[in-house]
Amino acid sequence: MKRFITPVLVVVALLSSWFAWVFVSESWFGQTPAPVPTAFVVPENATVAEVASRLEAEKLIPSAWRYRLYARIDRAASRPKSGEYQLRVGSSYREIARSLALGPERDEVQIRVIEGWTVEDITAQLEEAHQIPPDVTHALVGKGVNRAPFDSSLRAEYPFLKNLPGNRSLEGYLYPDTYRVWGDQLPDSLIRKQLDEFGGLFATTTVGPQSAPLKTLDDVIILASIVEAEVRDVSDKRTVAGIFLNRLAAGMALQTDASIGYITGSGRSRSTAKDLSIDSPFNTYKYPGLPPAPINNPGAESIRAVLDPSPNDYLYFLTDTAGNVYYGRTLEEHAANRRKAGF
């Protein structure tokens, strides 16, 4: 029996040494790993055989069948993850297999979205800082002023988007905050995190009588976007929200320059005579009621100001160049405030 075991052990030892030399050693290819890596892409749901063939075709390994054979003794090789890798010619099968099993290296990026930014502001930021083509972002989030709708597949995923009109962008629902996301998944990674954050904070919001005549969450977001554009202080936001609600309840036009600035893209805080003549439902001087969509992406303070406004009997307000806000109950008081503010 011992005479039989000894030759078997010798064979096993020789096979083990051969496997180690052929598959694991860094010098199996006759060279040490190349100093400059080569880009290699593993497609989604690729099999070991497909990966092995691609590795051989791109001259990263000399033999696809040897890699497949190696995969039988190293389970890591049987679990390649899709993505783009940087592999070096001359690396061992073991090094390649372990790299593909771990997945591609990924860069996490930090993106700050400021309260009041529009869809176009976010699109521009992604293009400038992360080289994401605007068309890619627009395909997901749409374009403002009802020029293009957002990706309809998001409606099923996010119930608060379900009943929005079909021509709407995601304006208003891209919650402003600072996000850390995978750079290789932009813009999707950012947009979904923004929608997740909005949903976590406001998806189950009930619109109470204090926000009358608003009836829906979308009404709240539309008015909150206007409040966001008009004033900065939290107490002023609640007061201004109350003023706009007073005007809506009285059937008065909101007369906010912010909504006109949204359609002109001028960035002007005060509308010109030409601006005021624009025939658009976003012209809140010409058309009473809410505009048809949010004019930016408001922050939590503005949304909560509309949900819990400060009750008041004002119908007018204005802000001077220093940011001071003046309130008036009548046109006469408003005219006096304009003189105080230097207008």
C-alpha cells in the first residue's frame, strides 16, 4: 500500500507545482507584468468562457482554455464582475481572476446641489465638473419650462412622480443637498439619490388646511419653488408663503418676477416691460394662480414654509438690494415700501 501512495503523492506534488507555475506565477507569460495597464471591459453577465476568449483576443493571456481550466481550481475566476478594468500584460491568472472578481475600481465623487438650482443648473454642473453630456442628463430628468419630459420609467419607481403631467421635467423634485455618488454611474446615481432623499422627506406629506387653497404635494412644491427664489430667511419664507396663499385665496395674480425669470433665463430679479408682456402660463402677472410647474428645486425650509406658513393679512411684499423684506396690506402701503426701499 505504501508503495502505491508514494507515487501518487509525487504526481500530486508535480501537478501542484505545474499549476502554480502555469497559472499563478507572474512569469508564466515569459515576462513580468507590463508597466502600463491595458483597458479591459467585462460585459454584463459575461461567462468565464467569454471573459477568457476576450482576454486572449486582447493578448492579456496566451491561452483562453488554460484560463478556463484555471477557473476550475480557483472559484474567484468563475465570478467575473462587469465593468472596465486596467489589467497588465504578464499578470498571472490568479491576479487577473481576483481583480475581475473584486470588480472595477470606482471613484466616488462629491456633488453639491444648492437650494434653488434648476434642472439646467444641475445639467451644467454635471457637464462642467464631470463631463456628462447634457443630452444624457436631459434624457433622464427632462428639460425645464415643459420642453421635454423626464424618463417615464421613474414614475413606477417613485410614486410621488406618478401623477405629474406627461410633459413635466423633474424640476422641483431633485432635492438639493451634498451627495457622494459613484462617478461611473452619473447622472443616474445623483438623480436617484436626490429623488430618494425627496421621497424620504416629503413623499407621504399631507397638505393641511393651513396651506389652502393648495390641494396636492405638487401644488406645494410649485409654490415652494417660488418662495425659494424670492426670500432667504426662514421667517421671511413662512411670511411670504402666507402672502402668496392669501393672494391665491383672493383670486389675485401672484405677480412674482421669479417665474418670469425662469422662462426668460435672464437671471434678472425684476422684470422688464418686455418680460411682463410674455404670453406664458409662467407669467404670473398675466395669469392668476400657480404656474404649471416648479421653477427650481426648493430646499426643505421653503417646502415646510408652504406647509406651515405664518398666518398674516399681508397681500404685498418686496425685497431691497440688501435683502431686507418689506410687507404691506394695501397698495398704498406697498407704494410707501417701494419708496423706503429706493424703488
